[in-house]
Amino acid sequence: MSKSSELTTVVMPPSAAETSELLRELVAHLRKNRTQLRQEWAKRITEAKLLTAMSQEEIFAEATSVYDNYVEALETGTFEALQAYARNLSERIIPRGVETHEVVGIVLLLRDVLARSLFAKYQHDFGLLNRILDAYEPAANRIANTVAVGFVQERERTIRQQQEAIRELSTPVLQVRERLLILPIIGVIDPQRARQLTEQLLRGIRTNRAKVVVIDITGVAAMDSNVANVLVQTVEASRLLGATVIVTGLSPEIAQTLVTIGVDLAKMNTVGDLQGGIEEAERLLGYKVVQFSDAMPQT
Amino acid sequence: MLSNGDERQNVEVPILKQGHYLIATFQAALTDEDLLKLQEGLVGQVGKFRSRGVIVDVTALDVMDSFAARTLRALAHMVRLRGAETFIVGIQPEVAFAMVQLGLTLEGVSTALDLEEAIYLLDRRVKGAKVRGK
């Protein structure tokens, strides 16, 4: 151990060997004080009102896992296990409603708790404390980074999955009569989904040799001008394949959007609701629907 | 129309007669000259055979540019002036999508999914006309 150095003296950065020696000492300290440091940390988490979605037992259990992984990362200098743990943890807690600031918050609290315990232990040897901190800080920062980034990446992955699922909710193209297709659209349409719907519809027209298509947008609350334009293009492209499009279920907001953006309404065949649309389609196709007996009794 | 030495091979599109209708089937993309030759040929033959309908089948086309779209529109108008109805058939979904994005809507030109459909529709129109005593 070297003499304590004055603050103004330039201190040489520790050599790699010295750093590992210091880290080993640090890890030993953290293992020895595992119980009280974990408890201190869990206490601080509750005081900071973090992880409110979880019970005390759950917080302590997770705190234990994080602590042990943290110490192991400090010991081995490798972060793969920590990354895997961070992703696993995120996968579990994201559905519980845990937010990014909470995850970042608890990791920083752990960093503080451990740093404080180092201050307490090495308060009599300022020079050694500095060297220990020199070894500790980069590793601790990298750990905080790894856990936070792991959490955020997991959130982004979840969001992408949900977006894909929404896109696939996309619209079955349904044949309800010979030459008649229905395309019921539900939810939020962005220009990309709109283009996907158009391609799906055009292929459906060709496959089913449809002459009339009813596009029902009752389930669509609003539409911006980009999507409205794609809708108009869908109508025009369907005509090129010999099919007539009837659009049904326009909400007042969408009606307003279409008029505001100056859609050529002569090109758009619209009917108020799906029932009306199907009746109009049947008329165009030459069907006449007649009820010739009472409804069948239920057996 | 004389060819000006275009790199693409000039292709004659055969015009087939089927009853009262003329049918022209594209085998591949046509040069501008070929399109104009076809237009000329169809307009001429409508008169010669007193055809009631012209069907242009573009199933083999995987792209339709603005010159082709304009030529087909002009063809439909010219043919109508000579007493016949034109149908463009076989536009592929991807081609239709690309066309509307470029604003090529073939407005005023009748379209149908395929040859069978066009003949059916033309038959109905022709019959309708006969019934009305034209």
C-alpha cells in the first residue's frame, strides 16, 4: 500500500494489475456485507417510491438477484451474464408496468449504496479510497448502462412486436357472395398499413375475380390526409382490375377529412353503413334478396 | 410510322378477330412506336370489320408507363368514335398500384379483370343495344 498522497499531487492511474487487485478487494467487501447492503438498498428503493408495482418481498428478491449479478460483473469484468439477466428481468417487469425511470433509478441507488459503503470503509486512507473508486466507477457505470440499455431494448422489442400484431390484425379479405368481397378495417391505419391493405385487396380481387368490393371503415376513428389519399388510390386501382369499390361506415370526422383534402367525391362510391353497402353491392351484381319464409325455429 | 432505330426489338402485336370483337394481346413491353402502330391498326380494323368491341389484354405487362397509359386512353376514345367499346384487361395488382401512385388512372376507359369478363360485358352491352332497337 502506498503512502497517502496530497490532493494536489498528480496521481498515476493504477496499472491493470493494481486495478484487478483493487477490484478483488472491492468484490470481497461487497460479498462480506451482502446482507446489510441489500437491505440498505431495498430500503432506499422504497423511500424513493420506486417499483411501487411490486410487493416488498418481490423487491427484495429482485434486489438480491441484481446485487449478485452486479457483484459477479464486477468480479469477472464480463457483462454477458448481466445483459442476459437485464433482458430477462425486463421481460418480467415490463408487463407489471415498471417504467424506465424506475429501473435506471434503482440501479443508480445501488451504485450510491455501494459507493457510500466504500467511503465508510476507506475513510482513513483517502489515497486508497481514490484508487478503489478509480477501479469501481468505470465498472459501476458500465453496469448501470448495461441494465438500463437492456431494459430499454426490451421495451422497444415489445413495442415492435405489438406494432406487428396490429398490422396483422389487418384485415382479412372476405368473400360473402360470388364476385363480392368485404374488407372490414378496424383500428388505426397508418400509411404503411394502408398500402399493405391495398396490396392485399388487389390480390384478393384477382384471386376471387371480384366485381364489387365493400370497404367498411366503421372501426376506423380517424384518418389523416395521407391515408385518405391511399384510400382513393385503392378505389382507383381496384377499378383498373375491373372492380367497383363501395366505402361504408365513414365517421363524421373522416367525412370531414375527405372533403377538406378535396377528394374527388365522384370517384368515391359511399354508403352510410355496411348493411347498406352490401345491399348496394348485391344490386350492382344483380342479386335480389327475398325472404320467402319465416326464420327457422331454433332447435 | 417509321422506326427510329430503338434498341428494343419492334414487335407486331397480332390483332385477332373474335366475332364482333377485336382482341390484341401484349406479349411483352412495347416500344412507343409499337404502341402507336397498334393504335393505328386497331382503329383501322374496327372500321374494316365493323367491330363492336376491342379488348386489349395487358396481362403480360409488369409495368405501365405514362406513354402507354395515354396511348390506351386515346385508343379507347378513337375507337368509340368509330362505334366500338374498348376494354383493357389483365392489369396486374402491382401494376395497378404503381399506376395510381403515378396518377395514371385510365379515366374514361373500361376495364375488366380478364378476357372472359370483358367478352361477357361486351355481349351484355351489345345485346342491350340490340334490344333497344339500335
